[in-house]
Amino acid sequence: MVWIYLGIGAGVLAGLIVLMGLIGRSLPRGHVVQRSLRSKRSRETVWQTITDFASVPSWHPGVKAVERLADRNGHEVWRETYKGNHTLTLETVEACPPQRLVRSIADDKAPFTGCWEFELAAEGEGCHLTITERGDIASPFIRFLFRMFMNPALNLERYLKALAGNLGEPAVVEAAR
């Protein structure tokens, strides 16, 4: 009798996994989200902070360590280690000081690909920083979990709040227009 219940349970679980995969396959692979932060600091000051990758663990509570790796295609490459000890390798594919920075995931084993585009606009004596995340999730199963159970802008919001704290400013993160 126990075997019958175990078989039914296994069948239901397998059915749920297949259903999650089918739903995930119907969801778009890519996503784009934006968040922004207004700062009283100059573009140059904010630029210096966001491009000093080695110092990120000192102000971002989610980043435990940062390691400089060998350049790739003439671009800086850094490995970030996060709480939970998962890592992500990031390549700086574009840097136009102090207005535009693009960092792309350079990890072939990551379950997703994409980039963060940082745009800094002068605003009086301060600046307006907008970060756009362009992501792609190939696995339908992971895509389902991401879309159903995660806030796509969560990492952007955490980053900007930590940055604001480091700059000594209130963490007022806005959905970009």
C-alpha cells in the first residue's frame, strides 16, 4: 500500500516539474528592468565609487569578496562572491567615464546571461544614476521559478540602496522612466 502512495506522489511531482517546464517555455527568455537613484554627489564621485570594484564588499552587504581575474578581449574581468558563496564573473565591456558603464556576465556556467548598463546624467551639482538590467534565462524551469517567485529588480534595488548608504544619502530607489 505504501508503494502505491509513493508512486502516486512521484507521479504528481513529475507532473508538476513537467508543467513548470511547459509554462517556463511559454514565458519570454529575456527581461529588461530599470531602477534609478538621485544623488547629491557629482557624476565623477559616483563614477569613482561604482568603478572601484575591489571596494564593493566594503559597502555592499550582499558581496563577500571580489577578485580581479585576467582581462578578456582587453576588458577588465572580476569575480564577485556573494552571501551563500555563489559567484558571478563580470566583464566590463564598455566604460565611458563618467557617464556610461556596461558590465556583462562572463560566466559560461551561470544559469542566466545578461548585463547591467549604468547611465549617469548630471543633475545640478549631483547626478541621476539609472541601471538597466538586460537578462536572458535559457532554462524554462529556471525561467518559471524566476518569473513566479522573484522580483526581477531585486538585485538592482539592493545595489542602489547599498550605494546610497555608501554615499551617505537616503536610499530612495525609483523605477526608471
